[in-house]
Amino acid sequence: MEFSIRIIDEDGDGVSDIKVSVSFDSLGGWLEEFTDSDGWATFEPSGHHVSCKVYVRDELLGEVGIEDGDTFSFNIDSD
């Protein structure tokens, strides 16, 4: 399974070098990746997961249901 999360600024541009953390209840742990130059972080969790919680800068941005190949975008302030 693979899915991607994009972090964008208020202008809709990808933000690089942002740590994105996802938690899976069924894993009992976290996965973390940094966004690339276009704002994308790609995750490849083992097993089958139906949802994850997405954190950026230790702030919960949302909970999403996932399927293989899904992509999600989250807007952040450019502080």
C-alpha cells in the first residue's frame, strides 16, 4: 500500500522540508517523512489500514480514510 500527502501554502504551492507524521491505530505507532521540493511526502505502511491521523508541526490536521494510491493535500500557514 502507498499513499501521498501534499503540504501546500496559502498560494497553493508545495512546501518542502516539512515533517509529516501519520499514526495508525492498528500499527500502534507512527510513520514520518519530510516533504520533497514539490511538497509531497509518500508513505508505504505495511499491511492494510483504513485510516490514519495526519500531523504537521505536531498539530493534528485531520483524519483520513486511505486506499492504495490515494493522495491528500493539506494547507498550512507559512509561519
